[in-house]
Amino acid sequence: MSLHLGDIAPDFNADTTQGQINFHDWISDTWVMLFSHPADFTPVCTTELGKTALLAGEFAKRGVKTIAISVDDLASHNKWVSDIEEVNNVKVNFPIIADPEKKVALLYDMIHPNASEKATVRSVFIIGPDKKIKLTLTYPASTGRNFTELLRVIDSLQLTANYQVATPADWVNGEDVIITPAVTNEAALTKFPKGFTSVKSYLRITPQPNL
């Protein structure tokens, strides 16, 4: 199944390290980062889940729930959590979905046969409170994710969901943003009281509006 930006994230029921969930009920009205890892007891995954736990405060500050998944079973996940906590000196405070029958992995197209017929690739889905997919990223098994970039993308998604702006290349929270072309100059004067600079007729820069 091929999922696209703007699609409703597929719903499912699953066992996790924090109990059974219905995914849409678990999302409720929050932002969510669903991310897959190839397998339990693997080195890169151990660092990634540890990093997610270490960044719990950053995700919470943005109102984002995190949830991981692999095709291992619940017993394996529960054993592996101890390793993650020991290696990273952190408490794993988010659920890990057990998916031994690959139901969720196939639902979200997380298994790419030319990469591996059994393991999930490193997929990331950022899902909004409306349960629509806002971003997808796919990494190979050999490459750990950049969590600074994931937080940066979340900042951009949340900002642009509430204001008629876009974020330029390499933007980070606090920097100037771009007014979208749909906003006229006249409307921009009202919508962006901090003012704006016209670099080109189609490129107008304004201070980040929510600061």
C-alpha cells in the first residue's frame, strides 16, 4: 500500500510494550511520530530508541507522542528495552509496537523487498492531530536517523499548519520565514504585523510569527 502526504494514517489494533492500543484512539488529538526499526537487539536501533527516550522533553514540548515498531514480538521488545535503557542511560517512556505477523508493517509499506524481505526499513511518519500524514521519510537499515532534523521538521510542520508561511532551506526554529504566495501584500500587512521584506515579488521574508 502506497501512502501519500495528506492521507489518513491507517488505523490498526496492536500489542505494545505499554499495552494494547487502537492507533487512532491512541493518537487522540495530538501530533505523533511513528517510526520503524529493522529488528530488536541491533546496534543502530538501540541508539535510535535511546535517543528518542533522551529527547522525550523535546517531543513533549511540541506536543508530540512517539511510538516505535518492528516485526519482532512483544517478549523480544520487553527484553530489548533493558538493553536500550542500559546503553543509553535512560528510561524508555514510549510504546514499541509488536508486529510479528507484519500486519502494520505491510499496512504502512515499511518492508521494501529489494532492501530486505523480512525486516522493516527505517520509516518515519509524522501524523497530525487530524490523523493525516504530514511527512514521510525512509532511511536504509545502515543509516541511523538524524533526530535534530526530525525535531526541525516537526517545528516547521506545526508552524506552517497555523500560519500562511513556509520555511526556507536549513531553517531552524526562531529564524525568518517565507510568506506563501497566496497571501497578497495588502493581506500580509495585517497577517504579519512585524512587517516583511520583498526579496522578489514571489519571495517575501517575515520574522517567525509565533514568537
